Amino acid sequence: MFTGLVQTLATVVELRLSPPAKRLVIRAPGLADRPALGASLALNGCCLTAVEVQFETDDNSAHDRLAFEAGPETLARTNLGELAVGSRVNLEPSLKVGEPLGGHLVTGHVDGIGTVIERRDDGNWSTFWFSVPPRLTAHMASKGSVAVDGVSLTLLDVAADRFSVALIPHTLSLTTLGQLAVGDHVNIETDLLAKYLERQLQVSGKSSAEPIPIARRAKGTPKCPPLHA
């Protein structure tokens, strides 16, 4: 489980084909704790397992060298298949019990690919519009949450096949989102609670468009007593 708060920007330093998978090797500076072998980390919002962990020093700087195996399904359904040596990726270690939940609940299971269709810069701020499959916007609402390349963001406007977000300078400078241009692809994970709610409505035979009935007080049931200071 993750929060969508990126801890560091990592750099892809090696790509190795290992049919049918691909091994991604990244250099990650600035991690608060060194990941253990087998740890789960989110790369651009996609949960992967660290299969190799090394600590290195280079030019008086220290960093972790981490390797991950990405299978065919992951490469086809996320933007990790588009990475090249030198690409930057958002990196977040998994959430520890007791740590603050500063973003929102993110599983690291990418729901689909979004495409940047508009970027509007206003001083140090930027507003982005992303096109997505309509099935994803069913889990979105204005002022709700969405993870874009693993970054927890607040939704501005939501249409049938697109949504917008506004990014502050901090997010633009410390994540890959500041490098995005029209036509770029991003990993999208919609809100976990919205997906469970939709599933429950399907199981109960109610469409997501139908209102949920309000429970009525049974006849003869006493009202709750008033609260007194």
C-alpha cells in the first residue's frame, strides 16, 4: 500500500531483456530507508518487487541501485514499457503501519493509461488535462483523488473521457509530472473506495446511477435524545 507521496526521483540506468520479462535497474538517491531485498516499491505508481539491492557511492553522493522484474502484463498496461536508459521515474517505498497518510490510499495496481492532451502553465503553476478510457472516469469526482504516475492529486474537473488537475511548483519540480508534454502517457490509478462502491452496487443489482435509499426509522422507534453540553 502507498500514499501517492513520491519520496525521490530515480533514474533508469540499465534495461535488460529477460524474456518474457524486462529487468529495470534504477539509481535512487535520497531514500529515507534502504529497501530490503523483496521489498515492494512503486515506480511511476506501479508496484514492483525489488529483486536486487545495492548501495553505492559516486562523486561523494550515496544512492541505492535497485533492480525490478516487469512482466509482459505490466509492460503492456503501464508506461514502464516506454522507459529508456536515462528516463526519470517517481519512486515511493510502501507505507509502514503508523506512518502518516498524507496523500490517499494507493495500491500500486495501475488501472489504465492516460494521455496528456493539454498543458496550461500559469507562472509556477500548471493545469493538465488527461484523456482516459471512460471506464476510469466512473471512479472520479471533482475534488476527489487520483494517482497520476504514482502522484496523489486532487481532481479539478471530470468529463466523460478526461479529467484535469492543477499542480503546484513543489510537485512540478520533485516529480516527473513537471516534464510532461502533450502526447505523453501516464499511469492512472483511480480511487480504491470508488471501485469497491461500484462493485457493491453491481452485486446488489443497482447501477451506479441509481440513488442509494436512505434508511427510515421504524414506526414506534423513539428518536435519539437531544445532546446537552
